[in-house]
Amino acid sequence: MASIELRNIRKSFGAVNVIKGVDLEVRKGEFMVFVGPSGCGKSTLLRLISGLEDITSGEMLFDGKVVNALTPSKRGIAMVFQSYALYPHMTVYENMAFGLKLEKGHSKDEIRQRVEKAADMLQIRQYLDRLPKQLSGGQRQRVAIGRAITRDPKVFLFDEPLSNLDAALRVATRIEIAKLHESMDNVTMIYVTHDQVEAMTLADRICVLRDGLVEQVGTPMELYEKPDSIFVAGFIGSPK
Ligand code: ADP
Ligand code: MG
């Protein structure tokens, strides 16, 4: 069954149509990467899937159920942004526990266990008592990812999570994200990037977006060997 199904999704801001009728199925457990030029609607599409933004028309289904009217917290989704957006006055532990505390119904022990487990996965356990400003950029982004993991989501959405990191950290964190996906059964990831290498190495399938529409969806190999258009070839095949 599809984890996420988008049926003729449209989004306008005032008179401006940004998403123009997107049909897409993301499979359970799949690592789907969105690529496309700046301004083509990648971030908007992620925000629609997360529920942070309302769709103008169309239907969105998770596990076969329509979620159009569900608030972000009811969708079982966690989102990681380019800027880590940690709370500066809270420790790493408090940042990671905050969402769980808001959800209510989790005991202190359970929260501690979930935070420590996520911190171990990302090798940030030794930083739990620090403030964000005492961490490097790469460590902060791990905290942001760890914060998402503690919520135990079925779907992770990443919006260019590595673009603020330097080259070496980008590679290290990319490998960490790939491991994370492998280690969690049936967790679906949708990942936006403008980095060709990230797309080719992380993706089960790549969705190429162009001006608010899906241009082509396929495995990295399919897009590389049989691009439907010069536009796709330009994104996948040619060096940057
Ligand atoms: P991408 O992430 O692919 O670079 P975005 O989804 O951020 O693209 O933006 C797609 C288009 O939608 C852009 O032209 C942008 O200006 C417009 N847009 C995005 N959010 C808003 C908004 N809240 N109000 C008006 N226009 C917006
Ligand atoms: Mg964007």
C-alpha cells in the first residue's frame, strides 16, 4: 500500500498557482527525493504533505485514509528543515524532549528512554546537557534530526537538511541519514535537495519537479538512463 498518495494536488497563494496538479505515490518504507530548480515548489509540496499549509484542491491520503483536514500533529509526520530551529535557551535534552512533553500521555521515564535512544542512534548522547550554541552546525542538525526521531513518526520530511553544512559534514550526515532509514523498518522519507550526489546516493526513487508539476519519477538509474526530457537529463545526468 502507498504510504502517501497525492491526487491532483493544487496550491495557490492568492492568484499565484504554485502547485498545479501533482499526482504521486510514495511507497511505505521508500526513500523519495524531490529535485527541481529553485522556486519550482519543492518546499511548498513538503509543507502541504506535513499539513503546515492547506491544499487548495485535490486529495491527500496516508495509508489509504484522506488526511486533508488533519492538523500536522495528527499526521504522524516529522519535518527537518534547513535551519535547525532549536530552542536556544533549552539544552539538547530539553529540545529533544519538548515535542513529546507537548503530546502528553508520556511518562518521564518513557521520554528519557526515547530521547536517549535517538541520541545514541545519532551519536549525540554526550551533548544532551549542552545548549545549542555550544554545538557545531553538524551537531545541531543531528539534534534536529534526533528531535524528529523521538516522536517516532511514520514519515520523515527533510527540506534541504544539509545545505548549511560544510562539504565534509554534509557527507557524514548524509551517510547518517541513509543509516537511519535502513535501521527503521517501514519508515518513509521524503527528502528535498538540489545536490545531485545526495539525490543519486540516497534515493530509492527521485521525483523531478518543474514549475509546480511532476516532470518524471523513477529510480536514479531509470532517470539517468532514460530521462523523458532534456530537463530531467540536465538534473540527473550532467555534472553541475
Ligand atoms: P522551492 O522550495 O522549490 O525553491 P518553494 O516551494 O519555496 O520553491 O516556492 C515555490 C513558489 O511559491 C515560489 O515562487 C515562491 O515565491 C512561492 N511561495 C512559496 N510560499 C509562498 C507564500 N507563503 N506566499 C506566496 N508565495 C509563496
Ligand atoms: Mg525550498
